[in-house]
Amino acid sequence: MSTRHRVLAVNPGGMTTKIAVYEDDDRVFEATVEHSSDELSAFETIAAQMEYRRDAIETALEKGGQRDRPFDAVAGRGGLFRSIPSGTYAVNDVMLEDARVGYAGQHASNLGAPLAKALAADLGGDAFIVDPVSVDEFEPLARYSGHADIERKSLIHALNIKATAKKTARLIGRPLGELNLILAHLGSGISISPLRRGRMVDVNNAASGGPFSPERTGGLPIVEMLNYMAERGYDPERMRRVVTKEGGLLSYLGTNDFKDVTHRAEAGDARAREVVGAMAYQIAKEIGAMATVLAGSVDAIVLTGAMAHSDLLVDLVRERVSYIAELKVVPGENELESLAAGALEVLRGEEGPRTYPAG
């Protein structure tokens, strides 16, 4: 009997580091390491947190009895990197440097690659990252913004979208490369992407476009936004915070807790109900727009992400998009599972590891 592959999946977030151990497709251990604001404020940069987070991960693994055998791979969440094709990438020096300096911005996910490298050195196995947000499979027309000096960028919840697309293909019983899907990742940010034969050929930028989400404004009317900035004397950095941290549900209802908002809506709070309805309206409208990218040839629409657990939101979206194609719901962000799945594809020889940044 062949030995089962052991994979450690690592997902560093703003205030947590989530980890899971997989033996082939079975999750045998999971832990969430909480980080306090006081602990993280001691570090001048996100990159400086690496040793602290590595020690916390290894302590959690020790307590969970997961250091008795070496790993075959450590898969870290990909950060804000250069635009690259989808796939599983071996961590190399170029990637580590881009993560350190924040090539496309600063985010806790930039720690995924250095953590994978350091943990693999300590615990065994190869170090990988899988489908970071900078995955770019745009078709040429998708890059046009309306101004020659500004190009649309592919920033997408690629990790969960790709993994969910593969799950959907298995459910349908056809190869992903034969399907046209619209995937809507509904989480702290919202990414809605048309997949033409498995490739994410367009997407709204979840940080500044598409529907509003718990804290993000989504796409704002640009002239009104400029007027808003001028009236308040906001510089671009202050406005960036408004767009990414102070918009959405938080702006309308004073909370970014979607579960609380839906409970209020279902309990008869008319304002909460209308705001959830507006979010569903914008999600459905973006799905409709992405259907035009596929020229109406859509095999299925799939809702995923944490907010896809809400029957209220799902039903409101379904009312508006079911005429386009069958709506499937695959809730949850599934990031740890997706990281492990990407590493396992390489360990099993199903896919080759890609080289950053060439692909």
C-alpha cells in the first residue's frame, strides 16, 4: 500500500493564522491561531511577523500531535504578487523577495510563501503557493478600462474560485475544460468571474469594483466619489480606506457582521432587509454582466464563499439570475482545502509545479 501524502496548509490572515494537516484528501487536524492587536503592533511591517507566526504554527502542531512524521509539502496562501497564470507554484527567491517588499501591496497573505518555505525547512517537504489573488487569465478585451493610461487588473479570489470550479465540474460530470461557468465568491470581498472552459477570463476587482460587501464599497460612481473626496479633503490614501474598510454593510448598517445583518432582516428590520436586497441586486447584476462575456452560453452559475451560507441572500440572487442558467451553491471559502488540493495535484503527478513569475 502506498504511503499517504501529508500536506500542511497555511493561511495567514489579518488577525489569525489558519492551518490544517491533510493526509491525501482527509483533513486530520485543523487549528486557528489568534493574534492580538498588541502582539502584531510590535512589528513594523507584515514581513517582520514571519518568525513569530512560524513559531505559533509549530507550537499548534506540537500540541496537536502533528510533528511525529514529516510532511511531503507545505502550501501557503499566495499574496499580492505579479500577474501570473493559475496553478501551484514552487516557492523561490524571486517570490520571497516580492512577498517581502509587497510587490503589489501589503497584506497578511504575503506571509504565505515565506511561512511555507520556513516550515518546509523545519518539518520536511516542498514549499508551494496555490492560485494567489494575482492570477491573470484575462482575455485582451477585458483589459480595457476606458482610458489608455489605466488598465483593468485581474485581482480575484482565485484560490476558492478555481477549486470550486473543479468541484462543480465533478458534480456536473464533465471536464472543467468543456464548461462555461460563472463563479461568484461572496466573502469579505466579492469576486464574480466568468470561466470560459476553465479560464477566469474577466472579473470585477473585489477591492474597488463590482457589488458592495461587508466592508468594501464595490464600484462607486466616479464623479460623485471625486466630489466626496474634495468636500472632505480626503487624499487618495484616506479614500482607499473608505473604499476597502469603511463601505458596504458597515457604512449602511454600522456593522460588518453579515450573519447579524441577515438575522435582523429575517426578524423584521426593514432597513436591514433592503440593504441585503441591494447587495443581492448588485451581485445578480454583475452575474448578468458576466453572462454577456460568455455570450449567454453558461452551463451553471455557482455561489461560493461564506455569505453563500445565507438562504436569504441566495434566494434573492436566484430570483434574478435563474433564467440565465442553473444556480448551484457551494458555500464556504474552503481555502485550506484548496491549498492542500493544489499541492496534492503536484505530489500525485497530475500537474507540474509552476515557476514564478514566468508560469
